[in-house]
Amino acid sequence: MPLTEYEEYKNKVLEYKSAGSKEDNEDKGKKDSNLCCSLCGSDENVTYDLKKMKIKYYIIDKITFASELDSKKFYKNMLLCENCLNSVIAAEVYIENNLKTQIGDLNLYIIPHFIYGEPLNKEELDFAVKRLNNSYNTAKNLKDIENLEKDILNLRDEKSYFLVNFMFFRKSNQSTKIQRFIKDVPPYIFEKIAKASKYSHDLIEKSLGFSYKTYLNLQNIYYLIPVKVSGGEATEYRYILNFYENIFTSRPINKEKLIDKFIEAAKVIMLKKEGYNIDNGEIEFYILNSNMLIKFLEKLGCLKEGKGLDVAKLNVKESIKEYISNMGYDEQQTAMFLLGVLIGEIGNSQYHRFDGKKPILNKLNFNGIDKSKLIKLSNEVYAKLEQEKIRNYNEVVYADFKKLLDSNLDNWKLNKNENLFYILSGYSYATTKVMMKEEDENEQ
């Protein structure tokens, strides 16, 4: 039965419309006598003029923020009495001084939400905020991987009695634009992030067989996801904010979209594009860190781990098998990875003959590599192995690659960006192994 057929509903509508027409003619002072503070309920000295607030997210000069788009009805949104307004201003000053931080080019307030009834005194608040900042900074600035176990234990000592709200914001003149508000996050998320960082770092280090100094934290993850930046501020921030929200809440992340972002960053590096947060450095280390980020997200529960290939079917070196196994690559991903390893070996050979340049990389289309281009590329790689006179050293890798490619070609599932990403992953593996070996020998 439609709601509009109920007599009670019809009467309520008539009553509302009648009250509305009367209200338009009422004196504002009479109307204000029925108003009360949105926080404490007091009806004394209430106001909707909140210009004294330090963090100006409440707006009373734009009609779109007024109730019913009526400039006389800002008071319907939020009212504060004098005491509550002073308390809010004091809290804003405290947050600004103690709980303001940055992730890359993103400004952030970290605001604790206390979940028990008794009010805090200043000493208890300072203690809780110190713990919160220490926990956050551990997850943000993991610099010494050797002391990470100790840091994790420190996060676990105290029993949590508050939740955490993350407010990403941007200051514009006198106003504060709230870009994203992530609420009620348990503080133990920082411990999970620290553990995932250690896990992904150790896995990469073990897979490479060399000491690897890079680790993932909340700060440097920002520089793995391409964000357009202007004047030190992120201008296209929706994806990166979604990304951090998923990390803080352990929600799933779309892997295909994530790989699209990795390829976008690879184009920024190779073409040396300006206006991004991506460092135009060495692409091999960027791709290696991207693979580490995937393992990090899997450990957090944001990405589902795939069913990896049984590496016993391969004839390549044990070190390559171990890397493929640790990364969890399936047959098609492994085929692309092995093709990338071959490209990396060609690049290593070309590096010394072409004064640090690698012409083989010109064969890669950074707009993506579809199935037809993939077949062409595999033939070109074989020819280059012959030309560089290193085919004999890489016959086993090429044979395994070709076997996997031919058996999967009719039901190929990877898209053009995924093809390119896993090729670059193999290139990164072959290149960084040589670079780190040379670095290790030089140190010795």
C-alpha cells in the first residue's frame, strides 16, 4: 500500500506545510528561543556563527550548505553554545599542535575517538596521544628494519581504549576542505602494517639472495602510486585516498586497477614526465618495490593471493624458481616474467656496449602489450639473444617461456597492462640481481 494513501501521512504533510508557512512570517527572535546547542543541548547563548573555529569546515556563506537552500536556515545544521564553542576551539588547537601530519603531499589529522564514558584529564590525553603518534610514526617511517620486531612489541604492550579517525584535508584560504574522513579504525592496524612491511621486505630479500635496504611504510607507499601534483599539493587524489582507506580498513583492492597504476608510473619514469609524485629514477627498482607492495597488500588481506605455478615443472635455475614461487605467479604470469628475464639479460649485455643504454627497452610498448604484440616481441627477443651471443646461456629460460606461452595462448587472460607489468617484473629481477651483485662485490 503506498504511503500516500495513509490518512496519518496526509495529515502530517498538511501539518508540516501549515507550520512552514507560519514559520516564514515568524520573528527570528521568537524562532531562536526554541534552539539548542548541538553538543550539550543548552539553549543559552547558542549561535551558528562559527567563524572563530580554527579548522573551518563549517560554512555559512554558501547557500548550498544551508538547510532547504535557504540562507536564513544555516542554524538548522549546527548550533553551539558559548561553552561548547570554546571547547571545540581548544580541541582544534590541540589537534593542530599534536595530531597533524603528512603522507607525501597529503595533509592529515589523526583524531582519537575515546570509547569509554569517563572524561580524560590532560595527563591521560597526552599519554594516549603520545602512544597514538608513536604507533603511527612506526608504521609511517619504518627506517630501521633491524629494530622492527622491537617496535612491533611496543605497539602491543598497552590495551587500546580508543579508535582512530583519519581526516585528510586541504587548506584553501581560510576554509578547510575535508577530502576523506576514515572513521573508527582500531589502533592495532599500525601493528598489522608493521608486520606486513617486515613480511614483504623479508620475502623480497630472500628471493633476491642479497641484502635489500628498501622497506614499505605509509610514507613511501605514496610514491609508488602515481598522483598528479601541483605546487606541492595533490590535485588528483581520489584513487590514493581510496587506497589508504583500504589499507586502514583492510578492505579489498582491485589488483587489475592497481597494475594499471604501476604501468602509469612506469610511463612517467621512462618518459620523464613532470607533475607527478613519482621519482624519475631507475625503473627496475620501482617495479621491484611494486611487487613488494603486492605482497604487502596480500599480507594485510587487501589482495587475494593467487594460485601459483608448480615450479617443479620448470627447468630454469633454482633461484628463479624460488622467486616465482615466492611471488605466487601463475602460468601466464610466469611466462611473462621469464620473457622479462630474457629482456633483462639482453639489457645487461647491451649496457656496457652502449654506454649505459639498453636499446632492447625500445621494444617495449609502455601503452601495454596485447597478445599479437606479445608474439612479435617473443620473436624479437630470440633474435636479440642471438645478436648479443648469449642465446646459449639462456636457452633453458627461453624454452620454459615458450612452452608456457604456447600452452596458454588460446585462453590468454592477462590484459595488455598485466602483460607489460610481469615482463617488467622479470626485467627488474634480472637487472637488480646483477646490480646488487656488483655492489656487493665492490663493498667486499
